Amino acid sequence: MVAMSKIATGNGHGENSPYFDGWKAYETNPFHPTERPEGVIQMGLAENQLCFNLIKNWLIKHPEASLCTPQGVNKFKETALFQDYHGMPEFRQAVAKFMGKVRGDRVKFDPDRIVMSGGATGAHEMVAFCLADPGEAFLVPTPYYPGFDRDLKWRTGVELVPVNCESYNNFKITRNALEAAYVKAQEANLRVKGLLITNPSNPLGTILDRDTLKSMVRFINDKNIHLIGDEIYAATVFMEPEFVSISEIIEEEDVECNRDLIHIVYSLSKDMGFPGFRVGIVYSYNDSVVSCARKMSSFGLVSSQTQHLIASMLSDGEFVDNFITENKELLFKRHKYFTWSLSQVGIGCLKGNSGLFIWMDLRKLLKEKTFAAEMELWRVIINEVKLNVSPGSSFHCEEPGWFRVCFANMDDHTMKVALLRIRTFVLKNNEAMVPLKLCRPSSLKLSLSRSLSRRMEAPGIMSPHSPLPQSPLVRART
Amino acid sequence: MGLLSRKVTCNSHGQDSSYFLGWQEYEKNPYHEVNNPQGIIQMGLAENQLSFDLPESWLAKNADAAGFKRDGQSIFKELALFQDYHGLPAFKKALVDFMAEIRGNKVTFDPNHIVLTAGATSANETLMFCLAEQGDAFLLPTPYYPGFDRDLKWRTGVEIVPIQCTSSNRFQITAPALEEAYQQAQRKNLRVKGVLVTNPSNPLGTTMRRDELDLLINFITDKEIHLISDEIYSGTVFSSPGFVSIMEVLKDRSLEQTPVWERVHIVYSLSKDLGLPGFRVGAIYSNDPIVVAAATKMSSFGLVSSQTQYLLSAMLSDKKFTKEYMAKNHKRLQKQQSKLVSGLEKAGIGCLESNAGLFCWVDMRHLLSSNTFEAEMELWKRIVYDVKLNISPGSSCHCSEPGWFRVCFSNISEDTLKLAMQRLKSFVDSIAINDQSHQELKNSRKKFRTKWVFRLSFQSFHDREQDER
């Protein structure tokens, strides 16, 4: 009997990792406030569930945005027929405008460079197909989103070479680390075609500073390789410092850059909380890439029904402004409460200002400084604490003991239950605790427009861990 | 540049083919009844625009189901968050029931064996990634849909080897043709992984007969290879013989417990049958759970929007709607097809007798200046630029004989179709007048060919006329 392809029968989909245990535990026993109050709480899913009321209210006021209402049905036929891979002009214009606003209107995006894809998942694969051939490689700073192993490598045959980042300097991406990774790739006979960065970072919840970004742009220009900026968390920057996009850096006077090397991956899954609608975007400054990606987008176009909805929503300037502001506020509040509560029981995390998660430091709770110990602690936390979070090793973190914990995918009550469980667990193991400075919630700076002074915990405080792996398996994005 | 991948710089996206060039010309000068009556009429696009009133009136009556609501409660959030690649269970159930209905419920499908993808474009590519790799090939009967060159080959590295079919037997697949294609692949050092057929056929507009399907099953059993049946036009069968699905034949031959059962896969979509290409709803159906599992994971790269799944699950679960839609849609397709056939006839042009699809396979061999593909291109250019009709030349569909063209009929109104036929007639008449010196030779060739073709289409035209009355 003739076999299936190696791609289909191999492990490149990345789903056989042991971290599936966390998801299995969640799925067999998911938390519910009344029906299953002892169930596992899902903290391994980076979803943004905080802004739905704002969106629902907008939908009620704009029935024409749906094709299914009396006000919208007159657009049904033309929308149902629209399969042009250029995408609806109004959709591209609205998305370009939104991307600009998310960056404080400091840059403008050209709607003609907007190319659709099947979510950011589809976008990444498409970019890999455009920029690299099988056997070539991208450099990716660690820790990084586990899905990249599937999205960039699986069907493309492209390799990923990690750029090692460490906690001693808050996982900063240094020029040395980039050079070292480049050399390593060469030694392995891999031709490096590009550098992929996620900014804001998943899983760190931090943004890249201007100097680091400039240093990267210099690096890729020196090596004549591509820079792919995954900016899908751009609108989740809820606190200073302000987000700086690659699109801004390349406009700076002291930056010399071949624009044909610059590409951005975007999506509405995290910023707006719409992962189900599969709105992925490839934005490239390279005309050949735009042209090719557009043809490839045939394999993952955005449903015209969704393009129509998004075009309506995002062309409403007032709604967009309100959404961006409110989204930041809600994330800030949730983040603040969460990190403050953790600090009360001596658990620290990397100081972050963005994303839908925190990068929790549980190194002090490890029996020994090994990944085996990390896995052991992780299993305890799934089975005893009943929280599903993601162990750092699943993100290719170089140091054991770090965990990504999501906070925006649940309501206030569930969050309180989760925090109580963590507190209980930590107090039970309190010989490993290190007392930390208390932080006063009210003194945190909310956003650029506010001018409250800020006193945070000591920078980069970390503390022992609760290993909770996340299983990227069933649900697409982690 | 060397900076980009080979996929960017090569031509495997297939877009330099004449199939797409005709589209480009159309876009520069599109016909409009009022604004641009001299423009190019689009007859190269296989879209069904005849039946939109039906889903529109369904929407008007079913606001709740369609408008992000369930029992009056908003489920927007639930949908916005739903990204499970297993798909919305209610939608998969509605889809497999619809597929069964199209097959007269002679076969049923298991929702756990269906994988949702962003259109059939994505379904076909995904199946290639699952079943084959660089150095492998799939055999496809010619003529075939030009998009397959991109969908099956471009990013996968898989090759297509044609199974040559000819007008001598209405382009049916024969055992020698299958064997010859297989041998050809071997001579090229390609490992044959399977056969892919489109049934009903694009561009022929015909359904495969039972003996053809039997032949295919015997062939793939003997060679131990896969069979992919692209059945995206299964719901457009508007006259007899009816549609016979590959699954039905497997069942009738009691092959469910044999190895070949798991090597047959179906590709489906709602783009043609329901006229919803913009919604990107495709599906892979496989009897092999390993293929289902692999394809499901790959579908992450092109999932169907949850709001679209929700809308369509409501629509397709309404059996009253689906029954009415199928009946009315078939009638309208049949009527429009027969108008095309009779219009062509008046211009002295015949076509392959068809019972399905959104197009006819038209025979213009008698209008060629020579029996070559160059002459076909020459004729095509005249039709696009002078007659101002965008139709698809057979060479873009890899037809082995010059002179055949695919002409779509369901994406334009009756009036536009009438105008298109008038233009064609004037063109043909003008050729007759201008070609004095070749008149004799042409007449004799024409008589021989068109007599045979006329007999087919004329006869069926008469049959249909009787039915409609």
C-alpha cells in the first residue's frame, strides 16, 4: 500500500509534545463556576476576551455590517461572489487604517500592500514559502511561540535556528546573540534567509526598545537577510514604554535599510479577540513578495462575509479610537491585579507591558535547575493546583523554571479562583518563598495619555514557578 | 534576486496562462448593459449567479439564525473565539447531510471524516501535502481545470501527468489512456501516488459514467494508489444521466472493508453548488482516519471563518430550503444551458452534450485556420478582442486537441447571453464571407465534424425542449 507523504506521517505538526497533558487535563475537566468549580482553569490560551461588550454594542448599532440583517442583506450577493484575492478594497483600507492607529498614527500603511491569509498561522507559512526554500533557515529569538515550529517549518521544509536570550538581561536580543546564531546556522550548513521577531513578544509580554530594533535592522542589512516582524500583539501594549513598530524604525533618518527585506505579519486574533474569523495579514515592503503572497493567499483567503464585517467595523474611526483605548485600560487593570496578587505571595514575573500573559518566574520552586524538574513541577500544577499554563521549555526557553500564564481569557471571578489556588499552593510550599517588595496598584502609569507616576516592583523580579504547560494542539493559536 | 524563494521567481502559480490573461482583458473593459455595452462579456468565469434570490429570501425569514444569535441571545463572542480546527459540529453535520442529499441519499457521510478548508483550492493543495511529495505525481484526465497546476503543484512540488482523453469518445477515460499516463510518469522517474478526477467534469460539463468509475477503481486497486474525486459540481447536475458518486460505486461493489476504501478521498466546496465562492468553504472527505487527522492539522493554515460556518450551518440544516434550492437551481441551470446551446447552434457551432456544470465545452475546430494550438490561440484572441467575449481556450485546460473552448453560462443574465450569441453569430458569418478561398475545404471538413457534433447537441436540445414543456 502506498504511503502518505513524510509531511503527513511525521511529527512536524508539533502536536506530539508532552505538553498536551495540560490540555488533555483541561479538556477532560474544564473549570465552570457552578457546574465544575474544581475543574482545571485554562491559562494556556492567549485569548483576549475583555472587549466583547464594546464590540457587541457596536454591532447592535450597525446591523448593516452583517449580511444577515434586513439592513445588510442587499449586500449578500455581491459579497458571496467576491473571491478576488486582492481582497475588498474597503477591507484593506480599513485594516491599513487600523494598523496605523494602533501605532499612534506615527506611520501610514498602504492598503495595496495588505495581503490576506488564513490567520497569522497562514501568514507565517506564506512568508516562509515566499522567502525561503527547503533546507534554508530563519533565526528566531528564544523564548518563542511554539506554533512557529509548525507554521514556519512543517510543510515548507525551512529550518529554525534559535537566537539564545537569557534572563540575566531580561531576555534582551543582543547583537552578539544574533551573530552567534548566524554562525551556528552556517556551521550546520544552513543558509540563513531571515530573522523572525515577535514584537510585542509572546511569551514575554514585553516590547523591543528602539535601540534593539535598530540594531536588528542593521544586522539584517549587513547580512542581507529578511526581517519578519510578527506584530499581532501591537494593540495590547497597555503601559509604557510605548510600542515601536518596525514600520517606524525604517523611517528613521539614522537607519539605513533595504526595504525589500522588511515584512510584517499581522492578525486580528489577539488585538481584537477574533481568532475565529481567521483574519491574517502579510504586509511587505517588497513588491515581489506582495505579488507572490497575493497569489498564494488563494490558499487561505478571508471569508468575504468577514471582510465585509471588519471593513464596516474598522472604518468607524470613533469606534476604533474607543476600542484601542478601552482595550489597553482593561488589559492594564487585569495585568496589574494579577501581577500584584502574585507578588503578594512572593511570585514574581518578568516586567511586562503588553500581551495577554505574564512570564512567570518559578525557578525557586524547582527541585533542581533542570527541564526535568520543570516538567515535574508543571505536572504538579496541572494535577494539584488545577491550572493549565505553559512551561518555558515549550517555548524553547534556555533556562528552566519559567512559565507563561494567560490572564485575558477569563472573567474576573475565574481569575480570582485561579489566584486563590496559586496562593494556596505557594503557601503550602512556602519554604521556597522569597519575600518581595509590595507594590501599590494605584501608582501604576496607565497609558501615554495619563501622567500618574509609577512605582513598580524592582525590575525583572522573578520567583519560583508553577509549571503549567500549554497544549497548542487543538486550539490553533496559543 | 536569490533573496526570495524559487516559488516567487518561477511560474508555477500558473498565472501566466491564457486562462487568466482573458480575465485580465475582461477587467480592463468589462461589459455593462448601460455603462459599457461594447465591453467584453465574461464567459470565462464558472460562477452560478442564477439563484441568489433563494438564500436572500431565506435570510430575510431567518434573521435570528443568521445574525449571530441563537434563541435571541447573541453568540457573537462564542463565534469570534471559536478557532477549533475540528470545525463547528453543527456545520459539519449540515454539510455532510447536504452532500448526501445531492447524492440522492444513496450514500451517507460521517461528519468525523470531513475536514473544513478555505475553499476547494486549499482542500486540493492540502490533500497533495498529505498524500504526496517532491518526486511524486498525480494522474489527471485532460482537459482539466487550469487552477490545478497551481493548487496541486506549486508549493507542494508534486507533478501532474495527463491522462489524454479525446473527442473520439467524448473525452471519457479509457484503460489504455490510464496505463499510458502511468508509464509516462515512470519514464519521467516520477512515482505515481494517485489519480485525481473532477466529477462532474470541469471543463466538460459531463458526469462520469458508472463504467468509467469502475475502471478507475480497478486501476487504483491494481496500482495500489489513491483516488481523489473533486465533486464540487455535484450539485449542478441538471439533467440525466444523474450523478453517480465514487462512494456509491464503492458501496455497490461492497468494497468498504477493502484497502481501496481508504484510498478514495472527495473534495467538496459550496462555491459552485451554492454560488458562494467568496465565503471560502471547502472540504476534504476521506475514509482514511490518518488522512483526516493529518489534513485536520493542516487546515490550520486555512480554516473557514466561524461566522461563515455558523451562517451556513443554519441555512443547510433547513431541509426545506435545500430541497427547494436544488430543484429551482437545477431548472434554471438547465434553461440557461439550453439557451447557450441553441445560440451556439444558430452560429453553426456545436458543443459536447452536457448535463452538469456551469459551462459548455464548445467545438470551434471548424473555425481554426489550421489544426494547431497556434491557430486556437489566434482564434481565441479574435474572440476576446474582436467579438469581445472572454471564453477559455482548451489549451489552457491542457486539452490534447486544438479548437475546444469552455464557455460559461450561469454568471450572466439571459439578455447578456443572447447578446453574446448574437456577437458570436456575426463573427462566424463574417469569417464565412471573408474566407472565400478556403470555402470548399472548410465546408467539407465542417460538414463532417459539425454533423456529428450537431447530432449530439441538437438531439439533446430537442429532448430538453420537450422536458421543459
